[in-house]
Amino acid sequence: MFAENWLCTGPYLFVLVEILYLCLFAFLAGLIDSVVGGGGLIQLPALFVFLPSAPIPALFGTGKLSSIAGTSVSLWRFSRNVEINWKAVLPAAAAAFVFSFLGARAVSHFDKEMLRPLILVLLVAVALYTFFRKDFGAIHAPRLAPAKEVWYGMGVGLVIGFYDGFFGPGTGSFLMFVFVGLFGFNFLAASASAKVVNVATNLSALLYFGYKGFIMFHVGIPMAISSVAGSMVGTRIALARGSGFVRKLFLVVVTGIILKFAYDTFWG
């Protein structure tokens, strides 16, 4: 409740301008996230910049409200045009839902900043592998037996779900890389599959933040609408341009995440 009360303390016009700026960034985040993930790197910093005096949990909760709206619409659009392997993806989403919540609860017990160097190395490896393997993700050729898909999916959901709840940045990119490299999906199918898991992790976090009262609805609802608009545009572009375009944008976004991680790790 305090989050909504906080929003009303500033001049009305000033708050309105802040919301308009945040809606612009939510639109851009929804567009990028709908294709290759990484929208949080656009949206979350914007929340910190334009709402500097808001409580940090309220910023995260408000961001999750916006994110889940855009990701859900993107998933709906993808599911109508791209075949999703639900037998592999749903177990991953279920495990991710549970372990994302556990990861969020574990934040207070560990120093998550110790993960930065490891995640930076993994992201660099992902980018280099994708760059040099020109055919990586070009052909949709699932390589796992149905039973293995279920177990591998649960394993993916466990690890990445916990990571998303505990730390978060780069989750969408890691999911896409796993669905391409481990399951044999092309980049378009991997992007659609990643949305299923992302919706689960976002919902888990949103329920937690909502229960605690850490959502500024006056900010989050306009941002959610903007994120939906961005997701619709991004999904349309991805479906029209195909896996080759998604692969290129994936490399661009992962490079941006690497630069952000490097800055935060060594100079931030």
C-alpha cells in the first residue's frame, strides 16, 4: 500500500511526465524482450533513474507487472504462429515458477554480487559460440527423446528459475541459448519457448511482490500497456523476419548485457 501512497507525494504534472518517460522505455523493453529477451536491462534502469526515491522492492515489483504483461502477449502471439513443444517447455516453466520464488527468498542469505564474474564468463562464451557457429539455431531439429525432454526441461527450469529469482539479468538470453543448444530448437522456436518460462518466473515474482505490497499500480499499469504494445510490434517483426534476424538481434542484446556486466563488475 505504501507504494501507491508514495506516488502521490510529488507534483501531479511531474509524476505524469515521469510516467510518460517510463512508458517509452517499457515499450522499448517489450519490443526487445519479445524477440530475444533482455528487456529488463532497459526497463529496470529506467525505473531507478526516473523514480530514485521509490523503495527498491517497489521498483522491482512494478517492473515485474510491466514485464509479465508484455511477455504474456508475446507468448500468445508466438503460440499462434510457432509450434511450441509444450511437453518440454511446461515442465521447465513449472520448475522455474517454484525455484524462482525460492531464489527470491534466498537473496537475503547470500552475496549475489559474487555471481557477476561467473555470469560474465558464461555470457561471453554464449556470444562467442553463437557468433562462430553460423548455423546455430538456423534449423529446427529437436534432438531429445520425449522422456528426456521432460527431465531436461525440469532441470532447465530449476537452474534458470532459481537464477532469475536470485539475480535475474540475462535470463531470457540464457533460456534461448539452452533451447537452441540443448534441445535443438531454431531461434524462433527458442524465443517462443523462452517466453513460456519467462511468464512463469515473472508470475512467481509478481505474486511475491504483490503479497508484500511492493507494486506501484499507478505506474505499473501504464507501463504494462506500453510493454504490451512493444511486444506486439517486436513479435510481428520476429515472425516476419525469421530465425536469422532473431539470431543477429540475440548477439546484439547479449553483447549489451556483457558490456553492462563488465561495467558493473569492474567499475560499478
